[in-house]
Amino acid sequence: MADMAWVPTTMLDRKFVPRGVTRCTPARFSLWLTPWCLLLGLGLWAAYLCLRDGLLHTNMDNRFAFGLWIFLDLAIIAFGGGAFFSGVLLYFFKLKELNAVIRSAVLIGFLCYSGAVTVLAIDVGQPLRAWFTFWHPNAHSMLTEVTFCITLYLCVLAVEYLPVLLRNRQFRKIPSFLVFEWELHKLIPVLAGIGAFLSFFHQGSLGGLYGVLRGRPFAFRESFGIWPTTFFLFVLSAMAVGPSFLLIMTRVAEWVTRKRLVLESVYVRLARVSGWMLTFYVLLKSIDTMVWLNSTSRRGGFLPWEYYSWEPFGVWILFVEIGLFGFVPALWLMRAGKVNTSWLIAPALLACAGVALNRYVLTVQTLSLATLPFDEFLSYTPSWQEVAVFGGVVAYGVIVYSVLYRYTRLFPQEQER
Amino acid sequence: MSATQKTSRTPRRYGMVIDLDRCTGCGACVIACAAENNVAPGAARENDRNSISLLRVFTLNNPTAAGRRTAFLPMMCMQCEHETPCVTVCPQQAVELDVLSGIVEQMPQRCLGCRYCMTACPYHARSFNWGDPSWPAGMEATLNPAVAPRMRGVVEKCDFCQSRLHAAQDAAAVNGSLDPGIYTPACVEACPTQAITFGDWNDPEGALAKSGETFAWLEGLGTQPKVRYRSGQNWLHEMAERGGAAPAKEERHG
Amino acid sequence: MRVLIAFLLGLAGSLAFGWWGFPQLLYQREPQPLQYNHKIHIEKGSMECSSCHEVAADGQFAGIPRTASCGACHAEPLGKTEAEKILVTSYVAPERELDWKVYSRQPMNVRFSHAVHVNKAAMKCEECHGGRGSATAAEPFYRNRVTGESRNVWGPRMIRVGLKPGEGMKMSDCESCHEQKGVSAGCLGCHR
Amino acid sequence: MAIGRRELLGLAGGAAVGGALSPVPWKLLDDSAIWTQNWSWTPTPVRGPVTEKFGLCTLCAAGCGVKARCGSAGVFGVAPAAEHATGGGALCPVVYGAHQLPYHPRRLRTAIVNGHAVETKEAIAEVARRLEAAGAKAAILDERPGRIVSALYDRIARAKGGTVVTLAQVEDRSLRTMEDLAGMGPGTLGYDFEHAALILSVGAPLLDSWGSTGRMSRLWSRRVETGKPVFVHAGSHWSRTAQLADRALILRPGSEAALVAALAGKLAIEPAAEITGLSPASLSDLALRLREQAPALVVGGGEAASSGLPEATERMIAALNVAIGALGRAGGIVMRRPLTGAPQPPQYLDRVPDHSLDLLVHEASSAGIVAPEALLRRKLAAKGTLVRLSAFLPEAFGPNDVLIPSTTFLEGAEDARGARDAAVETWSYSDGLSSVPASALPPAEFAAQLAEALQVKVESYEELRKARAAAIVAAKRGHVYRHAGGERAEATDLEKFEAAMAEGAVWVDEPVEPGPLRAKIDAVDWSAGRPEQPSLIAVASSPRGSLSVLPAVPLASKLDRETRLYAVPGEVRMNPRTARELNLRPGDSVLVSTPFGETRGRVRCDAAAIPGQLELGACGDGSQLVLEAMGAAEPGAGPTQAAQIRRS
């Protein structure tokens, strides 16, 4: 905006801050952003190194072909699942309380997905050829499904979030933006529907990625139609932890801003939804595990105990994933409303840890275990570049979320504490 | 089910039988393969996990007291025929089962480097170019003109010396035929003990049909590899039948 | 109204750049080392394509002939043209190879078997190379600055329609011909 | 006209729509993808027709035939020449990457005298001057005696009162002792493995780049089909040969003498079993088989990365061979006719008194010949000069050294006499398949220039080659084997003979009818000491072509670092249990010391390693220190060494 160039920064800042809420001073805000920007800069540098010289900057190798980044992608896409599931609950199941977090949910979803796609672009060896997947798709590959759905869904999320952005004070001054926003707004439930559909498929396909690995008996699962059981388990687990993650993020935002952003009842609703879904997921996961241990794996010539005889991946990891990080938070979250709401962050964290552990096990343990009988157990430690890119993505999320929190109304129920 | 009993899916089904009793683990096949396929000499950082190895020789130790102490196991792409794990996973058709030869093709020019096929391969037969391949100054003169060097960020694997198949095809075409017949991959040519037999599983009179009783590694997975093995040593059969390694409770040498 | 004009201006500007300016920027014209006349060789020399571009008995395709084979006839200048003089004095006599820019040169990873197409499929040279064999002069060679390949691989125009033989040599051109003739080569049939 | 925000937005919108409708983004998308497939920093092979030519492998003395595939830029692939008489149609692993040697980063491009780069002519003049000065105290080390150039060396050395010496390779060690005892000249005996029923190797790495690899590989291959010959290996560590043998007997280090004495019946089974650590039953069983599974023969020599067994033990092995009737019998140790026209065989360097030479000219043009640096240096007097004709910069060179750049694999004219262990002599030559770099001298050219500088009159390489060819044809023996057609022809016509040889044929002598040979074995001393049992032993093994002063073939990294077929240079491989007992962890840097030297490395644990055994990586660069630690320069130091290890 050329005519504003002379306005001092403070004034400019104030002009963009939504009416009716207070925000900290620009100086304070900059102070908050500084460390995150440094982290982002480090991540960008690491990413540049990987793009310049190739992936020899990572500690991945031919045997550990997937590493920290794929694990990160799987985890944050599961957490981002809150966006589509909240949309479904709000627009189709009419859970009106969720209006209080839907904008935040959509933004978190967008950040998670765009972060994941960015990391993927660095993770693949030839990012300039990534579009081949659209031009020469292999219909049999789960990864094709993932690529198509994630790309489309990222667009959907961007469109879904656009109205919130356009409702900024300054943008509202442009009449055509206003009309555009209004038209878009009417579309939101449709978009939420499309988003839910796309999400369903790519969350599932991400699970399918591993379930179809015939050559990796630790990951290979029975399938319904073309989809292995992990397809459905991933969808369910994303639905289960999406609300939990939203709960955590909202609590963290409240803690950072020292404001009350949503009513307590919203937390209870999120927790309960999460709890029920988690219970359902964990039950199915247990059944799936039993079938896999006793039938699928044995038919491939692998005895289940072999998987768990390599330290540190003992049987304990199975119990932690299903029990401690599964049933325990499921039961706790279901009792939301009857227990102290401020403690709900604990089971939500456990639930998120459980799903992250699930993604970790499928990525890391699958690759660590030997398939050939004379082979050895493998391990891998990420290089600083991998960790830095990971950190950069987190920083990107925090920065964008902070900026948009400051200049748009993420939480309609926002009030001063 | 043995690859020999299957009905034909492709006009030719090139495959190998490797006699483990003949292999002395000298590594001639490894170097011949690398030279033939324009694999760059290892940089200082290269090791057994991050190098380009289209063909590897594993050292197997006899866990039982009887018989020979050590066997060497040459392993390249097993050219799986059924539900080929790497073919179904590739998002952009960079991996295909060739309709004429039954060879599992890997197209580095189509590959985007997602490495999904590498996680899918139970034999770890695939290598990724973690960096740019490079040759000492002037050594580019030793590159095989019939094989395109790969670039960074793509996966590669054994394709039964496709350039030699091409040459055989060209020679056949001069006489008006498209059928290249049996040609000789570099490792087969290099093996000093003639441990590797290359042929066509479809040919009932061919060398593979006459190779007697063979076995494959990880047959339980049902991928029907076209590279099979032969040995008179029981412990090797037992090892091949067992999927997945068990951690040694203690070292194998007492 | 003024917005509309601005919009149309922008539209026209980028269309003009994209369709006219961009191709000028993208391709670099490179001279051929010699003005070669295919026609005169065919007519006066009563030669065939295979006289110089031959498929050997083992199926290898010789491609562009080496200077030695030019020297077989051109040991002395066979005419009074400038090109003739250059050929004999600068190349044949000192046994230097000519650095021809090959219009149909494919990237390293493409394997094209002349033996299969010429001997087995009995295709005529013109079916892929068009009328180049009867041209009287070497037409200009354009190199794509991004890919380093000849412009003839993509075709002379930005939009790939109505291509004549010899103009489009992208993978899709090979594929469509293979599809028409019902022969599949798989990926590695044409790649290496 | 004022242009406002709205107009700018309109313009931008129009440009964006127009851009999307123009070819720019789409063409760039496509072109950038094609760019990633062909970008300039991935090298592009030179196009052009491919031809096949026959050449000669010069990585060791065996001179196997190779079929080289040549493109426009040069040799790009090496394959065995089918059924070569010496190679048996097979090559050592490193040969397949040897065509890259000419481009090795350590390629020597200039002559060096006293640490300064000089013109080659100057360097040769300097060598001539020092050779003149050294007189009888000068020697020329010919790694591959029996070649044409050997005659030139012989002529030069004799003209100036010096000598020609050679190195006792792993294949030589047993044969030369037998030749001594039988009173025969060097190079007159060979092994007839093809007709043997049982081969006992006493520490000899028969199945690990021994002799001409092709021959041993074919034997091994035949064993799988027919069960013959049976390979029995007796050695002090689990070498590759021990791992592959039909039967492996692991002895206490240093107890080979007791084993051989017991097998010869000169030492009772019980004490021998106690000394060697073998069971009495297996000892008496082997002794019985050696006599009953005739024809049998015994091969000693020890590992390539060692100096071999003590001379006394080698004499016992020779006597054992005589005792079981292996000498002069088909399937045993047979006589072969020395090559027609070859000069006097040189004496062995290890038998030259220490510090007795003022000048040693080392023709180091072969990567497969083990030339322990320490041995060469020890033969030189203080301030002695080591002249090296080498294609590569050696790992170390002394202040007095002279370096002259030479040719390497497939460069320049070469001839080969055949493998030392072969039952018959062979001869082949090649004019080289790659062009000779301007800075490099082929050995024959070096010898000619040296002779000229010394004003010694010699015939040219071509004249000598022709003379030898004529002598062979005149002798009317043997046949010529042509790889191109795979046919054999009589060697009767000089013109035809030379034509065939120029295409890469090989002349093969006819075998001498086996007949009784005598050897003086009465004087052999059968006393076998009782060696101490060290808690740790060091061993080193590596494929042929990686234990030399020359750098390794670049692709050899595939054998050690990248597939772990051999221990990795700079690593000390040990069983995890041994590491635990020594309180070491993988990656620790350690110093391994033996009675002869020290070598550094990092610990690598490998369940395939034998407890109590430290495998020293000896491939390529850094191998000289390992050779030193293994006592390769000390006569009879044995194939394994007692070792100590500590963190460094």
C-alpha cells in the first residue's frame, strides 16, 4: 500500500489489529518473534544446503531411506487432521461450540500441511520433477493418492482460511474483497465437505503407505479392497488426535497470550470428541495387532517375536502405544466435564504422543528391522541439517500463527483475562 | 512356488541362478558391475550403506558346526515378478515390470527421489544417489557410452545390464528380429568361477531350466523373484527359509 | 473501465512476452561448422542416406560420419565453393572432426536403435527426420538455454501442434507413433 | 492520468492471467525438469562406435589376456579373454576397474629427483650417473622377469657390474626352495594342479587371488562338479581360503613346522597334535589322505601380506612333497622348460645382504606385485638411492629417491611371460590399447634411454621381440592360442606367429612329460619348535593388486568400504566378543603393534571375525604400514603375527 509508506510502524501495526481486542506492543511482539525467526533462518540455511548439494547432508542412507522428516510429516499431518474433523463436526454434526476454534483449527491445519509439503520438497531428491506425479501418476501407488489429496487439500485449506484473512480491517476497506469474502463464506461448508473427503483419503493413504509394504512384514497388513487396515487406522487416529491437538494449541495460545480465548465448554467438547474417537481407534488397533501378529506376519514367514527382540524396540513399545498412550487418555478424555478441565491437557498430550509414537514405529522401527535373515538391526541419528529443517518448520508455524493471531480474529470468543 | 513353474507373463523372463557353492566372494562381479554401469568410485564418505551398489556380496556365516564355515551371497535386484513391491509403490511410474523381458525397470530420469521403493524392497537392492556422482578429473573418459550416468537424488538398481540387452537387440534387428535372445550381463561375464547362470525362465531348454533345484530368499513374501540360488549346503537352505533375522544371543563364533 | 484497460494491458503484455519474446530468449542460435548440401550428395553423388549414416553389421549406428569418410571423396576440393575449400583445408587434410550440431540429438538417457527402426521396422529416414536429407543447406541450429538440447526435440513453435516429421522428437512423439503401430517398448526399451 | 492502486492491481491481474495462458510457466516447468536430467555437472560419456580389442593385463607377472571394450574416448570396460591359457578365462576383481588407473588422482606426471620436479631426460641422466658410480653395488629390481625388457635390464646391469634382482612372490616361495633342493634353476618347476586329487595348502591363500586367478577359479569350479581336487587348508587363521576349503585346520600360530613334520612321519602324532592344537585324529587322517588320495601336493608360502614361512619350514614342505611322491609326478610339482630366449633368471632381493646396495632401480609398474617398502629400503646402504619407474606417486619417498613416470594398465607395449605357478611357460605381448601420456615412459623406453645415457649398446625392444619370436618358432614347440576365434594353431611360421601375437594371441609351451626328479632332502632338519600361543594375532588379507606401492584401483572401494568383502583400510576388524574382552568399542582409534611394526586404525566389530584375531585392512592406500607390521620385509616372519592393541 503505497500511500501508507510514511506511517510509523507502530501506527501501521495498530491499523491492522482487529477492533475490540488488545495486542502487545510491536516491540514486545518482535521480541517474541526474534528467536523463532533465527530458528527459521537456520532451517532455511539447512534446506538450502540440501538443495544445493543433494541429500548427503542428511544421515539417511540406502537402508534408512526415510528418516526424521517423514516421521515429522506423518505426525504433523495427523495433528493437522483436527482441521478437517472440526469442520465435519461443525458443519455436518452442528457442534456449534466449535465455531470458537474453527478458524484456529483451519489455520493449524494449513500450517501443518504446508510445513509437511515444504519438508517433503526438501526430502525428495529431485524437487523440480515432483510434478511428474501429476503428469504420469501411478494409480496403484498410495503415494500418488497422498500427493494428489494433500495438494488439493492444501488449496482447500487456503481458500477456507482466506475469508478470515480478508476480514482484516484494512482488507475490508476494499469492496471487491468484501464481496469475494462473502461469496467465499457461503462456500465454506462445501469446502469443508471436500476437505473432509480429501483428508479422509490422504490420511488413510499415508497409513496405506506402510500397510502395502509386502517386503516389510513388520508394516504389511491385511487389506479391505485396495486399502490395508493401516489406511483406516490412520484416518481414525487423525480424527482422534486432531481435537486433542487443537485443545493443546489453544491452551498454549492462552498461556502465551495470557488471555482467555475460548470458553471452558469448548475444551470439554474437544476432549470428549477426542476421547470417543480414540477409544474406537484403540479398540480397532488392538484387533488389527492381534490379526497381524497371529496371521499376516506368520504367513510371510516372520515370527512376531522376532520384531520385538531387538533392543530398544521391545514388546513394551506395543503396550505403551496401545495402553499408556491409547486407552489411558481415551478414558480420561471421555470423562471431560467430570474432571478438572485445566488438567485435560495431560490426556490430550498423551493421545498426541500415542499417535506420534505410532508414526514413529511405522517409520523408524520398520526400517530398523532386518528382513533378510543374515542382516543386522540398523539405527540412524539425524544430522543437524535434518533437525534444523524440522525446527525451521516449527518456527514457520509459530511465526505465521502469531502474526495471524495478532492481525486477524482467530478466536471469536477472545476476551481479556 | 518356484519361478520355473509359473506360466509366462512376458515373452521373455530373464533371470539368474547363482551357485553359492561356487562363489568365492572375490568381488569381481561387484567391480565389473560398477564399471559397466558407470558407477562412480566411492568418495571418502562412501560406506556399505550410502554407496551405489547395484550388486553386493554378503558374507554369510554358518551358524551350525557342520559344513563350510562361510558362504558368499551375491545379491542384486531379484527382479520380483508377482506384486513386485517397488513397482506398485512408485508414485510416477519410474519403476515398471518390462513387458518384453520381465526385467524390473528403474528410470532415473523419471524418478523424483522419494525413496519409497527403497523402503519397499525387502532385498535392499536399491541405491540412492545421495550426492552428485563424480569422477576424478579425466576419468570420464572411462565411462561406458551405452549407459547414461545417473544424477543426484535418484534411485538406481540392477537392470540386468540393460545396455547389453540393447546391443543384443540391435544385433538381432540387423537380421530382422526383435528377439535379443540370451545375452551376458557384466557380472556373469566377470565371475571367475562361473557361479552365475543367466537365462530365460520361459525357455524349457535353457540353462535355467537345467539348473536343478533352486531356492530364493524370502520366498514367503510371495514376490516370486527371478534371481534364484543353488547350494548343496543345508544351512544355506535353512537360513533362506527363515524370514527376518533373529538377534544373536551371543556371537556366532564360540 | 480504467481497471479493465489496465487488466487488458497486463494480459496483452504478458501474452506478447510469452509467445514472442520468451522463445527468443529461450533459444540460442549456433552456427554449423560448414554449409552442407544433402541434396547435391544425393543427386550428383547418387548417394543414399546409408552411404554415410550406416547401421553396422552388429547393429551399431554410426550416426554422423567421421571426417575420414568425407575424405574418401573429398581428398581434393570437388568444386569451387567456399565450403568445399574449408572442408578440405581445415578438416580433411589435418584430420580434424567436424563439430556438427545435430538437430535430432537426444539426451544421453535416450536410447534410439536405428537398427530396430530401419532394419526391423523398415522405416524410412524421412519418417522421423523429415526432408533434412534433401535440404540444400544446413538450416540454423537452435539450442535451448535451459536444457542444452536442440530445439527440434520440442519443435519450432511453442505450442506443439501440427508438427511435421523431424520437428518434434519428444518422448510423447515417440510414444504416439509406438501406440499407433501397437508396439510397446517399455521404459528401458528407449532409455538407458 | 493518475495510476492508482486499483489500476496496478488490474494490470497485475491481467499479467498473471496472460502469463498463465502463455507458454512461459509450462515450458519452463518442462525444461527445468529436463535440465535436472541432463545438467552439466553429471558427466556425459563420449558417443561413438564401440570396438573390442585384446590386450594384456600387466597388474602382475601372470599376464592374463583381457578383452577391452573401447569407445571414442578410450577403454571403458575390461573383460576376460575367453579361456586364456594363463588366465583360464577369468581375471582378478581389481582388473575390472583397472582401466581407470591411468586417470588416478595420484598419477605421476613428472620426474622427481631429490624432491624436485625435473625433465625426464635429466632424471635419466642422473640415474645413469649414480648407476655408474655405484658399480657392483647397483641393482635393478625387475618385478616381472622373463620379459623382453628384462633382457635390456640384464644387459645394462651386467655392462656396469651390477645385478638384476626380483621379488619372491607368494607363489614363488615354495617353488624356489624345491628348486634349490632339486638343484634346478629358478623358474624351472611349476604346479600341475589340474591333475591333482588333493591340494594341501600350508597357509597359502590358494582361493584368494593366488597364482593366476583364472586358473584357481576354474579348479575351484571344477571341484564343485567333480569333487576333485579336494582343498585342504592348514593355517594359523581363518583366511578366506580356510573359510572356503573342503577342510580347514586352524593351527597355533607358528606351528606349521610341527604339522609338516608330523605329516611326513618325522614327528609323532601326539606331540605334533599338542604343538599345533589339532586333534591327533585329524592329523593322522590328513597324513593318511596325503598318501592315499594320490596325486596330492603341498603348497606353502603363507599369506601375500607376509614374508611367508621360515625357510626351514619351506624345506620341510619340499621334503614332504618328495616323500608323498609329488615331485615330478602328474598332479604334483612338474618341470617346465625355461622360456626360449629369456635372460638368466635374476636372484631374489630378500637373499641380497642388507645395506649392500648403493642404488636400486625399482621398476614398479605392476599393481599386483607385493613390494614391501621396508625390504627395499633395508637393502640400500645409508644414503643409497632408490630409483622408481612408476606411474603413480608412491605413498612415501626418501630424500635421495628418483621418480620417473611410467605407463600403467593397457598403456604402451608390454609382454608377459605367464604365471609363476603354471605348469608350462607362456608368452604374449601387446602394443597397448590406450595412448601413452606425453610424460610417461613405457619400461622398454626407459631401459633404452637408460642404456643410451650409459652408452651401453642394446638392441631395440622390437628387435629383441622379433628375435624371441623367431627363437620360439625355431624351437617348434607349443601352440598359439587366438582369443578372437578361440582356435589353436601350431607355432611354425614366424610371419603367422607374429600376426597372431599382434592380435593378442598367446603362445603356450607344451608340457614336459613328467618324469622322476631328484631332490636332496636328507639334510632337511625336521626339528619343530614349540611356539608360544599369543592371546591376539594380527592378520591381513586383500585381493591381488591392493598390496603394492601403487594406489588401489579406484573402484576397489567397492570391495572394502562399500561391500565389506575385505577389511577396510584404516580399520581393525574384530569379533564383538574380542572387543569386549579388550574393553574396546566400535570406532575407538587403536594402535596395533607386532614385533615388526605398528599400524593405526579404528575398531570395527563384525560377528564374522574370529575371536582373538585382528584383521588389518590392507587394501590400497596405507597398505605399506600394514605390510611392515605383518613382517613382510622379514624373511620367514610367518603369515600371522602376535599382536598387542591399545587405544591411541
